[in-house]
Amino acid sequence: MSLQSTDPIADLLTRIRNAIAVGKTEVVLPTSKQKETVARVLKAAGYLKDVKIEKAEPRANLIVTIMGEGDVSTIHEIDRVSKPGRRVYAKKAEIPKVKSGRGVYIISTSKGVMTSREAVKAGLGGELICKVY
């Protein structure tokens, strides 16, 4: 069995979406820099409770805590926008709003990965990685 995924971000988002659907509070998956960065941005935006890395063999694990025990998840919808077969980019003035501003896009900019609100403040555009509401 291979631990490699052709789209690691889609794998992360799907695991989070599935965990929320069945009421799990935590997701454990093989780590990568991309997954860790996106998860940390989601935590900073208030959508995840905690993100940790646990050393293991043959590869470290990323432990994503979605919500506390008995809490309700703040994520209602989480979707991949830019895919390996079709990249989606937006200029700073063209960054769309999610649910009239109640959600955010995660954007990969020249200054790093950040939320759409942070990108607009910084005057940056970039690749739309995913949208979260």
C-alpha cells in the first residue's frame, strides 16, 4: 500500500470532511509540508482546534483536532478549488467571497499560504487552494 497521494491537499480536506460527517474529533494522516501549512492556516482562521506533528516510522503523522469532545464543528463546507489538472488563480481584486464573507478561501501567494482576508489586506493574489465555510 502506498502512502503517496497525487493530491495531498485534497486528501487532507477529504479526511477532515469525512471525520466531521461521522462525528470524529481528530484525524491522523501522513504529514507533508503542504498539508501542515494548510492545516495551520485553518487553525489560525479558527476552523480547527489544534494541529500537531507526531514522530513515527516510516514517516511522521499530522494530527488534526477538528473540535473538542462534545463540541460542534465550525466547518460546514470544505472544498478543493484548484486541482492538479486545473489550477485556479485570482488577482487581488478578483478574490471571490465565500457565503457573503462568512467563509474564507485559503490562497497560496508569493508571501506564503494565507486566508483570502489576509491576502486582500496585503494586496496579494494567488492560487485558490480551497474554500471553507
